[in-house]
Amino acid sequence: MASEPLLVAYRMPIVEHAESVRSNVLSAYWTLTKPEINFLIGLATAAAFFVGCAEPLARFPWGLLVHTVLGTVLVASGAGTLNQVIEREFDAQMRRTSRRPIAAGRIEPIHARVFGILLSLVGCTYLALAVRPAASILAALTLVCYLFLYTPLKRRTPMCTLVGAFPGAMPALIGYVAVTGKLDSPAWLLYVILFLWQFPHFMAIAWMYREDYARAGYVVLPRGREKATFMGWQSVLPSLALLSVTVAPLVLRHASPAVTGGTLLLSVTFLYFAGRLTVIRSNAAARQLLLASVIYLPSVFVLQVLTRV
């Protein structure tokens, strides 16, 4: 008969193993929701909410803001999960995505599908009940367009980026309509900023992993010599358009010259890195543009919020 210390010593590895497995599973599901993308989505939603709110800070509806961001992120998490379910076979063929939970076999597709559907339904319902139906409708529209238009088009045409940019910019409208109940010029301004930003951001990723995408059968860039030209136009033209959008708040009297000047400086810098990638066409230049895009968007949204303050 084993002594008590021996039994305790025997059970401890089992308990530790069970906790490790549980931790790995939770980590895999967390990764499945694409938290790095959700951060930008939550930020865009919050910035639009803040810009649209006419209440002074003393009466700012912080609770409604939390509900709006939470509901939007839940729907986005569901969309990201279901996207990985659909693309699991192709993700496994790419070095960039082969370690994703479904592609790597850490989560069964059926479990991920149920998880994604639940997140989407809970998010849409939560927005309808805790925020307003208009926000829920926009979130549901984003989900449908992302899964049934953008996702399949990635294997058919390079214009998938254009199609995907429409639902991709929707968090700006969700955040604004959540607090105002309407969509007017400041909402559409934020929408256009987020819409245009996606092109150079994704072109940087597409160029860095162009061989990966081609191996998996994605047509995010044209084949042959047109590839570099397409990447250049999709990077520079939207970045150039952002310069015009930058001046719009001043023209519409929504921003001070200082805030507009700061946004203009950011846009000029962003355009520089987009142009640099177009000329140099190297992975290093693509990484620099990607970093610039990740810095640009939060910075611009912060400046847009300052117009409200």
C-alpha cells in the first residue's frame, strides 16, 4: 500500500499536466479570435463612439461605450474564427498561418465552428439589446460580407482587397451609430480613413508573404510582372487619398488647425513608406510600411478624438 506522500507525489504531475492542457486549450481559443486585429477594431469603434458623443466628459456614457466595444469585438472574434474554419486547409500550406490553432490541429474544426457561431450570435444579440439595433445590423452586415464575399474572393481576384475594405471599415460606423443613432459626416470621415488605410496595410503583408499566398492558391496579388505594379498602386493611391481626407475635418470645421496638422504629418509619413515600398519592392520596405500602418491608425484616431475634446 502506497504511503500518503507517495500518492501526493504521484498525483501532482497529473494535476500539473491537466492544468497545462487546460491552459493550452484556452490559449488556442484566445488565439483563434485574432486578438491583435480585435485591438484595432476595438480602438476604431471606441474612437468613433467618442467622436460622435455630444455629452460633456462629466456625463460621458462610459457604460454604453463598453457595451459597444465588447459587442463589436465579439462579432469580430466570431468572424475571425469562422474565417479560419473556412480557410484551414489553405492556412496549413502557408508558413505565416500554419501555426494557427485549426491549421495546426490544436482545435477541431467542428469545435471552432460552434465557437465562432456562438461568438457571432452573442455579439449581434448583445449589440441589439445593450446598445441599439442599428449597431447590431451593421455588425451582422460586416460578418456576412467578410465571410461570404471577401473570404472566397481571396482565391479568385486581386480585387478582394477592395471588397474586403468595405466591411473592414465598418467598426467606425458601428461606434458612431451606437451613440448617435445616425450616420453623418464625421462618421463617414472615420469610415473613409479606415477604408483607405487597409490598402497599404494589407499590401505590405501581401508583398512580404507573396510566395506563401501563391503557394496556398490565394490571388491577393496578380501573377507575373503586374504583381509589383498592382502592389504599388494599391499602396500609394490610397495613402495619397488620405492626405485629402486629412484636411477634411478642418474644412468641415470639425478639427483645429493643430489637430489637422498633426494628422497631415502622419499621413505624409505614411505616404512616404508606401512610396518607398513601391520603389524598392523589398521585404524590409514592406515591414517598415506595415509598422508605419500599425502606428498610423491609432495615432490618427487619437487625434480625431482630440477634436471632440
